[in-house]
Amino acid sequence: MSNRKPFAERAYFYFGIFMIAVYVFTGLMLIFVLTFLQIQPTNRIAAGSVLIAYAGYRTYKLIRERKSFLSSGNENEPS
């Protein structure tokens, strides 16, 4: 049998990576670049920091799910 993962699981993994990149990019844009918005700098920094922290949480969650999937995936194979 092939060790290849189903398309839905691979798509979920790559979509998760894409969304993490979006969160980090948006957070950095809020903190450093988007000064033309009518938001006070303190609030921009807070919102950007929350987005970056959430990206860190999503990264941790994605890595943990990936490791548990890889470790449980070999149970059906004979030793």
C-alpha cells in the first residue's frame, strides 16, 4: 500500500500553513506599515500582536496534530 496521505488531510495541512502566513503578514502590516488607517498606534500594535500570537498558537496546534497523525499512522502496518 501507498504511504501517501488522503488529499483532504494534505489540503488541510497546506491551508493551515497558508493561514498562518496570512496572520503573521497581517499582524506585521498592522504593527509596522499601515499607518494611514484611522486607528491609534497603541491599538494597531495590540491588534497586530494578537494576530501574531494567534499565528504562533495555530503553528503549535498544526505541528502537534501533524506529529500525532504521523505517530498513529503506522499502527496498521505489520512489524
